[in-house]
Amino acid sequence: MMNKRRVAITGMGTVSPFGSGVKCLWEHLLKGDSAVQIMPDMQEIGGLRSCVAAVVPAVDASVIDRKKRRFMSPMSIYSTVAALEATAMAGLSEEKITDRGTGLCLASTMGSSAESEAFFQELNRSSSIENIKSTMFFKTMNHSCAANTAQALGITGRIVSPSAACASSNLTIGLAYETIAAGNQDIMICGGTDEHHYLATAVFDIMNAASYQYNNEPQQTPRPFDINRDGVVCAEGAGILILEEMECARKRNAEILAEIVGFATFSAPDNIAHPDSQTIVDCMESSMRQARLRVEDIDYVNAHATATIQGDIAEAQAISAAVDNKVPVSSLKGHLGHTMAASGAIELIASIQMMHYGILIPTRNLVTPDPKCNGIDFVTIPRKIEVNIIIKNSFALGGINSTILIRRNRND
Amino acid sequence: MTETEIINIINDSMVKEFEFDPDMMTPDAHMVKDLGMDSLDFVDLVVVLQDAFGIKLRNEPQVREINTLGDLHNLVLGKKRELDAEGK
């Protein structure tokens, strides 16, 4: 793409399993904490072996007006609270946020499962829809989080909600980046959000990809890249970033947290559920080519690594092939669990913090690397290092693969 | 159930559902102009009242004629009396 406009990151906000705010997320990551806990309700479900998750502590939703909040399930509350933090950090005025030049690109894996479940339970109970409230549909529709967050913020530019399961927020950030680079919007509020429901854990458990051997010691799982890993731990939360055309950001003297310099997403059509190493390599190499960067320029890879047996091996082999064993790699799933559609954004936010503070967060619960994942430099203890270029990987069921490449802000 | 008890249940249900300030719940409060209710709030109000009293208002044309909270009180009181007379 020639003559494309440059794109800065000027704000970020999160509601993570550790609580609300980027500061809260960073403090817990620095301490090496785990947000994973036992879920007693899930122990009551027959056949569900995985009974652990990482869920968001109580969020103060009263900051959102009742007229907007009534249409929101938890995922939209999380994304709105995170978006308010991000727009405040970016110093965006209300006039700027509500200008047609500002759009929103936000996605979840699906609409609210809890709300759909409640609808059908009521229908089964009463054989009637007379007890269903008018707000139900707005919580179950696929673009619920995008529509609700846009309504709460007063967005008048484009709204896009490209759901892609666990890679959703890498795609929303990438598409927002391309939207600004192409000159179609000046500012994009982007990211992902999800609320935990046992359906998500069940989906992975049915496929033998959910962790269940650590139900009695939940903070020992998930274990990305570790020989004793046994699968995903589902989680919830929201991550929001403010992307802005570079000159637009500079003109208003915004603090530029980082610059997005590459994005690639490719499909792997051989199998809807299996990861594909070569496609991951192609994503990483394509994003590096776009940014005109070489392997030796990359300072850190924030891996998707969810702690599934196959997924971690495929990603490790891809990283080894794309950037060899010279680049430090870690996954944050051991701290946060898998925050699904929010994972790409929350982990990119954490990566920007690593760049800012010059310290790499290690992979929690990685004690003995799986020999099948060898060939890469695992970060297993906090590492102080100057970080200028970061690759963020994110993949999803459905053959979705994606890579975002960010660079420390420069004055050129 | 006395009229006062019925009115209190209506007001309490609305305060809980719509997060109104209890001090606003006066009979002359206009449902739209004072309480800020919109068409979807009226849909949910019908569900809330059905849940509280077992009365069905969804197809009642009088619902569209409610202007004030006092109008709503009178409608529910009338419907409740009808139900009680039918022994339901």
C-alpha cells in the first residue's frame, strides 16, 4: 500500500480479570499474579470437566447512563468502561469523539449467551414471550458490544463489528489501522470484549482443549508452552485502543504511545479447528515486510499461546521459523486466562506497557518448556530490556490468523 | 391488598427497574416529560407490572393513554379490582 497514512496509538483502556484500568492490569502482571479461579456453578454441569475461569471483579456500571446501560449485557459495560478510560487517556474532547471523523471497530465472539439462555428458559417455562423485556435483543445481537459502546460514546462515524472468535480484537485493531491508513477515518476506537459463560468453556472442553487437571489449584493453569499444559482457561474482559492518524495526533499534541506499522491476517482453510504453522509464519513475515523491518529489528513477540497442546506447538514452530531463537517470547494467558475476543487488545495494551517501562512480563506457569516448542527464547522471569518493536499474534477457531506489529514512537 | 399498598408496589417496582429517584414518584409526575420514559420503557413497564400483580396490559389500549404516574396507578387499581372480582 503506497502513500498510506501513518497510525498512532494515543489511548488505551481495559477491564480485565484483575479489575478496571490499565494501571491495575500492569500492577498485577508485574507481580506475576493469576486471575484464574474455581467456578462452583460450573461444577454442577454434567460432563463439564473444566471448572476454572478468570472473571472480572465487580465493575461500577453507574458511570453509564441508565438509558444506554439498559441495552447492555456485561460485555458492553466492560467495553464502554474501557473506552471511557481510553478516550480520557487520549485526551479526546467530546466534540472529537462525536465527530464523523471518529469511528468504532469492536467485536465479541458472539452476543450475550446468558441473555439468550434466559430467553429460551423463559420460553420453555411459560411457552410465552409475554415476560420478555424490550432490551433483550440488543444484548444478543452479534454487534451488541459495538452498537452499545458507540451509543454510549456518541459515535457518529462508521461502526464495524468483525467478529472472529478469539482473534476478534487483533482484527478490529488491524482493520481500524487500515481504515485510518486509507484515509477513511481520522480516529478509530477499537478492540474487543467478552463476558464469560459456561458455553465458552464447554466448547473447548468438548474438543478436549480446555484445562481440567488443575481444578483444585486453579492458579497453576493455563500453562502456555509448558510440558504439563492441558488446555485453555476461558476468561472475560475488554481492551480498547484509540488509533489516530499521526498528523492529527501530533497537531493536538497527543501523547503517542506507539505506532502501528504492520498488520496481516490470513486464512488457513485446511481445517476449521486446527492451527496452521505456515499461515502464522506468513502473517508474521507479511507484517514485517509491510513495516520494512528485519528479524533482527524485532525485540519481543507477545504470543497468542493459549496452552492447548496443538496450538502452542504450531505457534512456537512458526515463531522459530519467522524470527528464530533470538527474539524473546511470552504469553500472558497464564496470568489472565484467555479473554477471548478481548485477548488481542488486552495483551497489546500490556505489551505497550512493556515497551514503555522496558520490562518483559514472563509467561506465568511456564516451568518446563515442551521440547516440541523449542527453538524460541522463552521469557520465564521478568526481563529488563529496551523494547522498540513488538509483534502481537492472535489466532482463532475458523482458520483465522493475524499479526500486528507496533513500533515505539519516533519523531520522524 | 390496600390501594396504598398497590401504589407503593408500583412505585417501588419502577424505582427498581428504571432507577428513578423515589422523590419523583408523585401522582402528577408526567411519565415522559418528568420521568423521561420512552416507548421501550413502557414495554418493560408492562412486563414489570405483570410480574408484580399478574395483570396483563400488553394488549390494553388504555396503556397508550397514560400520561401521568397517577393515570398508571388508576389503571392498575382498576385492573386489580377486576381480577379480584373474578376471584383470580
